[in-house]
Amino acid sequence: MSRVLVTGGASGLGAALVARFVADGHQVLSTDVAAESAAPDGAQYRQLNVRDASDWEAAVAWCEQNWGGLDILVNNAGIATGGRIDVESLDEWDRVLDINLMGVVRGCRAFTPLFKKQRSGQIVNTASAAGLVHPPMMSSYNTVKAGVVALSETLSHELHPYGVTVSVVCPSFFRTNLADSIQGDDTEMGATARRLIEKSPRTADDIAAGVVAGINKKQFLIIPDRPALLAWRTKRFARPLYDRQMRKIATRARERAEGTKPDDASAGGSTAQAVEQPPAAEQAEQATPPAGAAAGER
């Protein structure tokens, strides 16, 4: 039985992870920004704003006082954002950087001294397929998620001598309430993102099952769904095709913005294809190692 803390645990993937950890018999602390929230039987809830360093310090103290430590930290809290570089505001960049990237940094910084002292622990950081493949019109989201991947890889080496393992989770679109967090000036891209999230065939429970399986194996790179895995493989092993697809997406976005493309030729829909239907995905799959190796088993 492990002691697990999950941020963003009140909804979406966080709630699905909390439920799965509880079902597997672990002690679970679900945290989120709200002062109060229901937690499933077998879990506890505590308010934690990932933007507030003092909240993180209090969470570490709680784990030490109530559990004598922590085994698994899941930095899952985040928001959805995106937009064209000349449309999305710098305020929105600051917001997503502070939550999606610096929220993870704060969590890692807060719990690393405890993990070092224990000579054990696992950090699990939720990134996105957007941290591995980078469609146009998603600059801010791609950037912060790629930063989470880079941070995770760095810490996987840095903390290895202390017996601490690190995993990073990179799913594609799945159904969740994440779309409710979308703000910003590029309303067209915001509406597209909402459609992609709400129409995905995958649920948070589907993704959580793959994530927990990867955590149990102590994989570094956890890609829990086939579309994300194929998109990543296409970029790695069929790069010219990947680049052509991305530039087609950008061209369609320009045509739409200039009014030279019919409305049903949605640039946003093409952005989705970069993950959902990557170019020559089947050919790329045939040229790559088995799924387990591609997903970063160590």
C-alpha cells in the first residue's frame, strides 16, 4: 500500500486517478484549489493551490504528520489554453506558465527534500501529447507541456541516486471538464479545443487506467492512449510527413483567418488530426519498436 497525493483531484483525470488508487488499496490525499470538495470513500481531501508555495509547504507537513511521509506525488493540476502567437495575450501566457509549469515545479521542489530523506518516492507529472508533438496555434500549451517533459527527464536523472523515480504522462484529448478552464483572446481556438475535448471517444477513466499501469511499472514516459503514441512515433520516425502535416494545418489556419477557405474547413479540426490521425501513422508504427519500449519502460 502506497501513500499518494494527487493535485487537481476534484475532477477530470485527477478524480479518476484518485478513484483508481483508492480501488487499488492505497492511502490517497486528493487536493484541489477549492476549499472543500467531496472525495471518494477511502480518500481524504485537502485544499492546495498549486500557485501558492505556502500551500505546498502545508501539504508536505500534513503528509509527514499524518502518514510519516509520501510514496507517490502526482502533479496533475492544470488548465487548457492555446491560440495564435499574435492573438493570445501575454497575461494568458503568464497564467498557463504559472499553473501548468510552475505548479509542477513547486510540487517537485516542495517534496524533493522529503523524498531525499526517505531515499524513496515517485514523482508523476501530468504533461500532454502536446509536450511531445507541437501543432500550430497552440504555442503556450505546447511550451508549458514540453517544459514539464523536460523537467521530468531532468529530475529522473538528478534524483536517481536518492532512489526517487520520475514519470511523465502524455495523453491526447479525452473527455473531461478541462474545457471549462479555457480563457483568453483567441476565442476561435478556444472553441476548437472545447470541441476536441468533448467529442473525444476516450474518458478520464480510460486514461487513468493506462497511467496507473505505467506508474506501477515505474515507466518514465507514460503514453496512455494509441493516438498519442502514434503521433509521437510519426514525429520520431516519419519526420518529413509530420512536418508536411503541421504546415498544412498552419496553411489552413491562415486561409481561414483571411476568409479564403470555407468555414467547414476548420483549422482547429486539422490541429486535432496532428494527434488523432497523424500522417502515415501506420507506416510509422511498423517502423518502430513495440509499444512498451516506445512508452519508455525502464
